[in-house]
Amino acid sequence: MNKRKKEKILNTFVLIFAVTAAFLFLMPTVLTIANSFMTSTEISANYGAMLENMTEDKKTYISDSVNLKFIPDKVTFDQYKNVLLKNPDYLMKFWNSILLTVPITVFQMLLAIITSYGFSRYPNKFKNIIFFTYIILMIMPYQVTLVPNFLVAEKFNILNTRWAIILPGIFSPFSVFLLSKVMKRIPASYVEAAKLDGASEFQILTKIHVPLCKGAIVSIAMLVFIDYWNMVEQPLILMKDAYMHPLSVFLSQINTGDIGLAFAVGTVYMVPTILMFLYGEDYLLEGITYSGGIKG
Amino acid sequence: MKKRKDQCGRRGERIFSNICVMPSLIGVLIFFLIPFGIVVYYSVINNPIIHDFVGLENYKRLMETIAFRKAAANTASFSLISVPLAVILSLWMAVLLERDIPGKSVVRTFFLSPLMVPTASVVLVWQVLFHTNGTLNQIIETFGGGSIDWMKSSHGQTIIIVMFLWKNMGYNMILFMSALASIPRDIIEVAKLEGASGWYQFVHIKLRYLSPTILFVLILSLINSFKIFREVYLLTGDYPYDKMYMLQHFMNNTFNSLDYQKLSSAAVLFSLIMIVIVAILLAIENHLGKDVE
């Protein structure tokens, strides 16, 4: 009895701690959305000091300190009107983001499914070496592959076009690494049974591996999408023309100017990822369930 | 037995599985490996026009560059602190959430929310938090502490660690939670019946089952520790205060000043270090694999 009581008290403490931590983690998301509904006067009252520091000219600041505020004094859609109606620039950049991120995600995943299948069946020494190389490549920060990317783009004459970003993106080995690990864990008996029924290798891929890995495929695709949706370095280096830049690059530039607008654009930019979460959170939670180790 | 059967698989099937790897391999060769070969070549010549072989001259020059040493030291110390921290904290949270508490799934979703927010928007929030007159300093001052110039002091690295943990802990936690859930219940029940303490159960049973996941999370965190540069860059620009000057800053700036020799040497050096680290991790995995079986 005593032990159960102790357990109960402990659980309450854990609950309080977990909820507090969870709210801290959620805070930036809520803050971005909440601030996007504030009037520009309220924004400059709260963040005036920061603007003053950053741009020095123009804006006169009101408060000495910078305040985080969750609840707007007056809810307004002014910032959204600016973003969505008055200035077509934002929507154009949003479209640019889609033009880059969607092809990369779709083709990287298609390629990853085929490649991972190849890695998971009949492993040999040669494949192991390739896989090791992929792991190394996957870890590299963008700055290491920057020169190779640049050289190839120059060679193929695709510098300053979307291809300079899309093509290396498609062949990025991150998803291959994750998916191979999941596919390698498919029980051999499934494959044997399918073979006895006369399934070809290609049918084994489409009828067994893909359906069994559906959760993993969806959740890896989400991770890949989120990564490229927020890209910053690649466009800055590989595309000189600012009109082709994705909104992620542009968003960081608004930050130093109109903060209220930046929150609204940020919220608009969040919509696709939120929708994806609503659809795929369960996959994300169970997706790479039997993941473990490095080799797979 | 199983292995034997695989090797006897029909030749056509083996070839098919090899062909499956080819498209990706060709792309990786064209876009990463072959150009990286050129980078290695660049690192041992004097300049891209004359092509004189200079041996390790560029590497020597790189080592003598103070900015490089500082950047390498910052990146190394950041990764050495933040990666283990990301693993331990998220494992700890996952174990805590194993308890029978309500609202677990909501908590989990909240922890994943950092994945949704656009990087640039988050950076804005961090700027407000860590500003000299910002929220964090206000809180410190209410409790009687002195305000800290976060961005321009040795606390700079703390900011990066906080940003990194905030962004990556959620997903790590999810991976640990599902790994914990897949540990066979009966083993733990037996341990409980025999009077094993919670700590004993954790160290001797759970950790053994978790070890592959720990390695996996470790490598994911390593990748993400380099990816957090995006946030750092948006927060600080090209030339931040000393403690926030990362290897990626150095490489970006070297790229912009067109010193390809130095940049190539840095890239090659970095790759060599990563090869060593991954090889060590793989060796550990092989060792553990034997242990569990």
C-alpha cells in the first residue's frame, strides 16, 4: 500500500515535470503564431529595442526591453493581408520552396525505396563498402559538400538554376540509410513465402517491402521534406538570382526588418508542415520502430 | 542456414538487387564522390590554374590559420557536449514517460513541435529570448542575478546547445520510447519478481536492448549537430563572436574569399575525422552485436 502511494506521488511529479518541459518545447511555435495576429504597433512596442539594435535607422523604439508576449491585445489579420494579398512576392517565394522541396522529397524517396531494397537483399562486401561511404556522406555538413556541389553545377552548366539544388538533393543518401535499416529487418520468411508463390524480385519489392515499410517511408519523407523546406545555404551559394530563392531564405531576411510580418510569413510557411504532421504523426511515432544500430 | 540459402539464391535475383543500387550509386558518384576526388586533388596543389603539386603544404597553411583552429575547437567542443547530452536527456525523458501518466501522447506531440516551425521563425524567437534586454535576462534579473550578454560572451555556445537540444530531443525521445516499448515484457517481469531495483533493471536489461538504438540516435544527433549551423548562421551572420564561430563559418568564409586550397584541405581533414568516428561506432556495434547474441 505504502509503495503504491509512493509510486503515485512520484507519477504526479513526473507528470508536472513532463508537462512543463513539453510546454517549453511548444513555446516557440505558439509564440510565432500568436505574434502573427498582433498589430504592428504592438509588435514594435514589444520588440522595439531589438529593431533599434539591428537596423538603427528608421524605427523609433518604444520599450527598452524586449518582451515575449503570447496573447495579442487586439487580434488583427493585417499582417496576413500584407503577406497574402498586398504583396505577391511572398506567395511567389512560397511557390519557389514547393518547386524545390517537392521534387527533391518525391524523387529522393523513390530512389531510396529501390536502393534500400538493393541493400537489404543479398548483401555483399561491395555493398557494405558503398553503404559505409553513404554513412560518411550523410554526416557531412553542407559546407564540406559545398565545393563538390559547386564544381558539378558549374560543369553541367546548371549553376543558377533549380537543378543545381534538386539533383544533388535527390541523390542525398540520408533516406537510403534510414530505409535500408528498416528493410533489412523484414523477416526472411515473408520473402521466402512470396517466392514460393512465384513472385518475381520486383513483385517482392512492390508487394512486400513497400507495404511493410509504409510507415517508415512516410516518416522519412517527412524528415526529408522538413529539412529541405528550411534550406538556407544551398540557394545562397548555387542560385545568384534572388527571385528564385525559396521563402526559407527570404524569411530570414525579413527578420531584420518587419518583425510582425516575419511572424505572419513564418506562420504561413508552417502550414504545410502542420498539415503533414496531422496526416503523418502516427507514422512518425511508430515509423522507424525497429530502428537501431548503424549498419542496419 | 538462412545465409546459405540467400547465397544460393538464383543468379538473376542477385543481379537484380545489385542493379537496384546502381542508379543511386551513379548519382552519388557524379554529384558527391567524383567531385570530392577533385577536392582532394585541390588540397595538394598550389592553385587551380598552375596545378603544381605541393604535398601537404596547404594542410600546413590551414593548421597555421588561427581562425581555423578556433573554429575547429568550437565545433569539436560543441559536438562533444551536445551529442551525448542529446542522447542522455532524451533517453531519460523516454524512461520517465514510461510511467503510467495521463496525457502522454499530447506531451509527445509537444516535444515534436520543434520540427514544424520554420527555422527562420525560431531564430527570431531565440533572438528575443537571448537579447541583452530580452526575456531570459529579465527573468534572471527578477531573481537578483546580473544580466548576461549571451551572444557576445563565452555563453554563446550555451545558446547553440539549447537550440540544438530543443530541436532534436523530441525525435530522439520518440525513437527511444518505441525501443523501450519493444523490450520483451516477461524479462522485466522476471527481474521484478526477483526483486531487481529499477536502476538494476535499467542498467542490466534495458540498456542492453537499447544499445543499437543508442548508437542510432548517436549518429543522428551527430548529423544534426552539424545541421544546427543553419540556426547559428541565421542568428549570427558570417562573423559571430568568438565562441560561436563554427567550422562551417570558417568554410563559408573561405569559400567566399575563393581560397579553394585551404577549403579543400579543411574538407578532407573533416572527412577523415568522420571516417574514423564512424569506423569506431561500427566497431562498437559489432562488439555489442556479439554480446547480445
